[in-house]
Amino acid sequence: MTNDEIAMILDATADYVDGIESTKVAAEKTAREKRVGVLAERYEASAGESIPSSMKEKLATLDVDTLDQLLKVAHNSSDSPASLGGPADLDDVVAPRTIKEAAVQADDHFLSWIIND
């Protein structure tokens, strides 16, 4: 194999890699622009004004994961926020209102502890 043949193979490989890379970059740019567009729509719906073009350009430079996080926040701000869990106190025992109720409740808890342990 001559040097010219090797150079031609390397050039063809470089062209192939460049083609794949440009397709990948174009797909990422399209996905990013789509996310920025959705984010701009949600911002306009909630704030009543559009995002300036300079801000859209800055948002377009962010990676896809960051844009997804911003979209999640924008989605949650328009509706009621997602629940983070239930109440912390799952005990159904009603708090005593009088001293007599507190004494009876304490006796019941003590007797329950003695019998169950």
C-alpha cells in the first residue's frame, strides 16, 4: 500500500467522521432549540411577556440536561407542585384536652406496654 492510498483512506475516514459529527451536532441543536421554545412558551404564559432573544441565545448554549431541569421547574410552577410525601405524624391517637384525659391515656399506654412486652 502506497502513501497516497493511505492518505486517501485517512481522508475518507475523516470525511465519514465529520459527517457523523455534524449530524449529531445538528440533532442536538434541534433538540436544544425545541426545549428553549417550550421554555419560552411557558415563561410567556406565566409571566405575560416574552423572553428576550439574548436570553434565548444564552439558554440555547446550555446542555440538554440543564434545559430539561428548567422545563421541569417551569412545568411545576404553572400547576400545583408535586407532592413530596404524606404527613409526618401517622399516629391516630388524639392529643388529650384535659388533665384527666392525659392521665387515662398515660395509664393505657403504660398498661399496653406492660402487657405487650
